[in-house]
Amino acid sequence: MSDAWWSLPLTLAAYFVARRLAAKLKISLINPLLVAMAIIIPLLLLTHTPYTRYFAGSALLNQLLQPAVVALALPLYEQMHQIRARWKTIISVCFIGSLTAMVSGTAMALWLGATPEIAATLLPKSVTTPIAMAVSASLHGIPAISAICVLIAGVFGAVFGHMLLNLLRIRSKASRGLAIGNASHALGTARAAEIDYQEGAFSSLALVICGIITSLLAPFIFPLLLAWFG
């Protein structure tokens, strides 16, 4: 047994406290992920616990990520009739969204003087972590920093995504789900699923499609951007 056996109970306790707080206050900024991080990180710093030791004690949660992703297939299956009817629109939206996500962040970084390594690191910020790290490595970026960028994008989407959609008066559940999944991957999808089952289904669909599109287009988009800003 890991000498950091306490990290798993700590993580679960912090998460459930954060969820209860979020449900009670109903404030979008009180995101369970942010609150749990705000609880756990100071405790690790105060106890001088290395992240590797903490992670080893709660590795079970990481192992559950894969079956959790597979479980997203259920809401997709239940919305299959709508997906079949709108598949052309869905593919087009995900293609434009993926292209915009890649070009906007990378172009801004290069325009501000970032090195190609940093630009490659930022390019896959809007897809789920495993794909982002693989794409970053293939472009000679820094996968670990890409993972952090993915986390930041996901948190912003989970916290502010629905506020922005409401402000823009976007009511279609399919449109809202595709937008969230496109911009903020798994974290946004989890938030969308909490709010509405159908939104969560379309968000998980966008998560998958955008990940595939990004991994296919990134090797061609990145050299073009380097040449344009070089």
C-alpha cells in the first residue's frame, strides 16, 4: 500500500465538499474542481508532500478516467437519431471550431514573440489531455505545459461557458453542447452534463470529433502558421 494512502480519501472528501458547496451556493465561479484544488494544493504545500507521492496514493482515480470516458457513449447512443439527422452540420461546426481553436491561440502566441516550441505547446489547448499531449509532442512542444493549458481552458469553459452562451441568447441544447465540448473538452462536458443531459451528449460528441480533427490537422496547420509569422 502506498505511504500516501490518505490522498485518495482526501481527494474524495475535497471533491464532495466542493460539490455540495457548489450546489448550495449555485455560483458558477464555485466550480467543484477549483474548490477541490484550493483545498488540496495548500495542504500539500503545508505538509511538504511531493505531487508524485500524492498521485501514487490516488492513482485509482486516474485509472477510472478511461471507463468514465467510455461511459460518455451512453448519452451519445440515446441522441443517435438527432446525430444522424444533423451529422453534416455537426462535422462542419467541429471542423470550424477546431481550426479556430488551433489558429487563434498559436497565431497570437507567435505574434507576441513566442518561440515555436511554446506555440506548439499552446496549439492543442482545446482538446482532451491525452490527445493534446500527443499532438504537442509530435510538434516538438512541451506536453506537460500543454496539459496545464488544457486544464485552464477546461476550467474557463466550465465556469464561464454557460454564462457566455446565455449572454448570447443561444438556447439550442445541441448548439450549446457542441460549443462547450469544442472549446473546453472533458471539464466543460462534465459541467454541461450536470446542467442538461442532451447538452452533455452533444458536448461529448464534440469532444471526440474535435480531438480527431485536431490530431489530423495540427501537423499541417502548424508549419503554415510558422511560415506566416516567421
